[in-house]
Amino acid sequence: MSAIIGEKAPNFGVSEWVQGAPTNFDQEKDHIVLLEVFQVNCPGCFMNAIPEAIEIYNKYKDEGVRVIGLATAFEDFDKNTLGNLKMLAETGEVIGETQGALAMNGQLQEGNKLPYKIPFPLGMDNLTKTTGEISQEKIMEFIHPQIPEFDSQPEDYRNQMIQKVKNYMKSKEYSAETFEKFSLQGTPSMILVDRKGILRDVSFGQAGHVEGLIQKLLKED
């Protein structure tokens, strides 16, 4: 089941919780839920998105807003691992490109550690080893949320896109459940669900509008 804005949010996939109590959208009734989807090896996630999610957590945690962090992997499968997520949660140590970018900007403590603790629950997306034939149906499920008007495009364009997606899928070692279910375009991404469990927003990259949306949702009955 793919997620559709304005409809009930399907549960996100999680293979293991490394911090905080296990939960999911259907267990957070009467809460507004902000799911911060990131990769451990993602400089932008740690320079912008996670600090923003922490700020929202601190500001709205007593007003019925839940913030949850979910690490996923759609690339760099050797770095975006459960082991590196556990290390991050337990020690604050970051790796790879994240470490390089934060160090260059003077944002790390000794031992390549974050100067702050992530205060909300952290889990790992459900990753499945990809095997078998890539069906046309699977390709279309990937394309349609990204390009809603795809079917009305010229045939050459459609064929090129289908081949590109097929090549991309072949190159992936793992399939990430949440990443695909919510048709995410990359990391960082924010998924926002209201108190009734309805999916209200899915944002990729700089999500400076999310706090405004949360304030609006808090005023709803």
C-alpha cells in the first residue's frame, strides 16, 4: 500500500529500534507525528534536518507532537547500516561524508561526535535484499508518484524513464520499505501525520515550512 496525502497514513517500516520505545503511526492516536527520515551518511541530514527536528521536539513535545527519527538506506549500503545507527545513538559518533562535512564546519566534538544528543526515538527502516526480475508494475509504482502525468508524456520520454528506473532498481542492493512506501525522493525527508492518523505532508530537503504546518494542525479539532 502506497501512501497518499489526505488519506490514512500506512505504518512506516522498521526493522529495529535503537533508542526509545517502539511505536508507529497507528499507535500515536491523538498525537501529531513528525517522522524524520535520514541516512547516517548524509551531511545535509545532520547539518539541517536533524537539528530542525530536535528544535520542533523541544518546542512542541508537551503539546501532543511526537518526533521520531528513522534511518533508511537507498545508497552507500556499506555506511548506512544498523551498526552505524547504533553507534550514533549510543556515542554520538558520525561517519563518512557526514563526519567530513561537520568537521569542516567545526560542528563536531573530539572523537567525531555530535555536540548534542538526539532526544527522540530512533529506528532503522526495514531493508530487504533485492532479488529477482524487476516487473513493469514495480517500475510504474515507482514512477507514478514522482511524475503523475507520466502516461500522457511522449512515448520516447516514457521509454527512457522506464529504462532509467529499471537501471536504478538493478543497481540497488536493498529495497527500503518506508522510502518506497512514501515515494521519498531522497534524504532528509519529513513525513507529517495529524492526530487522526491522516498523512498531511511529505517533504524532501529543506523543510522550513513544517513548523507552520504543525502550528496549523495543533489548532484543528
